[in-house]
Amino acid sequence: MKNIKWGVLAAAVMLIISAYGCTEGAESSESEGSQESFLSSSSSEVSEESSQEESESSAEESSEEESSAQSSEEESLESSESESSVADEIDTDDWKLVVVNRANPISDDYDYSNITDKIGKYPFHYEVAQQLRKMFAAAKEDGYSLVIVSGYRTKERSEVLYNNKVAELKREGYSEEDALEEAARWIAPPGTSEHHTGLAADIVQAGYYTKHSSLNWVFDEYPEFEWLYEHCAEYGFILRYPKDKQDVTKITYEPWHYRYVGVEHAKKIMESGVCLEEYVGLAEISE
């Protein structure tokens, strides 16, 4: 009987111990599960935050790229508009901007009536003559002596000069066709010379012809050329046939040839580096 009681008691103790173990295991399991859930949740939140940051960063980069592309496009457009606006903003009917070249012979109804003044033996449009005198006086004051070697020229005179150049080139071995083409780069054929307008002058240093027999590029080595190039626009003149525009003007570089276009136009042309054909829109602006 006594042994039975001890057996029952022992069984009861075992049940209590077993129940306690189950409860502890359950609590441990719940705790681990809760921890796993927290970690999972935290990981998910970190992942979402990281994803959001990447998305925001990507959006910012995309926005910056779009802004950069837009800025580049606007700059390109502004540059294009700036170039095209050179001709758009001027009055091409202004008599001072008349273009005479091989593609645009002087008009049959050109008004020669204003070619009424002379400097030495060379006739000019009266306004051009006035500005030439002012420019020569300013050059003399700065210590430079300039002379005019050509002004208004008739078609008949141009024909003589052109034919003489053709003959000279043929003597040098040019064919008839090549001589005609090359001569036109140096002496404009009749009807295509700017000298017909009374707006152009060939200007060199006073002692030039004591050293040279003809006009050539060497004049740009003279200090007088440097003065003219720097100051001509102040009196309304431009270097008409620049070295870097020969493909546009179809005329060889002439550091002695100056064309009157008026002070406003002259300053714009000389500052922008375009030639007259480009300025009035008869040719695309070249680099």
C-alpha cells in the first residue's frame, strides 16, 4: 500500500515536470518566432527603404540627365538662333549693304549719282569719301601714313584689268579656261567688281609701291594693316575679303580692300568674324 502511494506521487511529479517543460518550450518557440518575425519585418523595411532610396536616386539622376540634355539642346538652339539672327535683324535693302560679286552682278539700274566726291584721282560715294578722310586723319595722328590706290571703277576699266590678268596667267602656262577662273579670283570680271559701287577702296601704306610692284598678301605684315584692321569699323569699313572666307567670297584674300557698310554694320561684321555674304544671308555662316 505504501509502495502504491509512492508510485502515484512519483507519477504526479513526472506529469508536473513534463507540463512545465512543454510550457517553456512553447514560450521559447513563441519568442524565437517573434524574433524571426521582427527580423523578417526589419529586413523587409530595410529592403523597402533601400529600394525607395534607389528609386529616388534613379529619379534624381534621370532628372539631372534630362535637365542636362535640355540645357544642351537650349544652348544649341540659342547658338543656331544667334547665327541665323545675324541676317534676320538687318535691313538687306540698305544701300550700304549691296553685294556685288560673281553670283550677283551689279544691277543695270544701280544709282551712280551719289559717286560725286574724289580723294586724289579716285571717285567715291560722297559719304564714303567723308569717312575715308576721317579715317586717314586718325591714322596720321597715330603715326601711320595711308594712301588709296583704287576707288570707283567703271566696267570698262574692270574689263581691261581682268583681260590683262588672264593674259599674264596664260603666259605663266595656264590654259584659257584655268586662266579665266584664276584671274577672277584676283580681278573681278566686268560687272562683278565692288569697285563699281563707289563703296570700296584699296588702301596701302604710303611707301608700299617703292618696295612692291603689285598688291599682294605681304601688306598684312605692315603696321598700317594692323591699324586698319583694328580701327576700320569705327569709320564704317570692313576688311571685305578675309583670309578665312575665301571659299565663301570666291575672292582671294585681299588685306588692302576695304568696303564701306556704315559704322553700325561694320562693327557687327568685324566683331562677329563673318563676311558680307554671310551677314546679309547670301551664304551660310562658316566656321
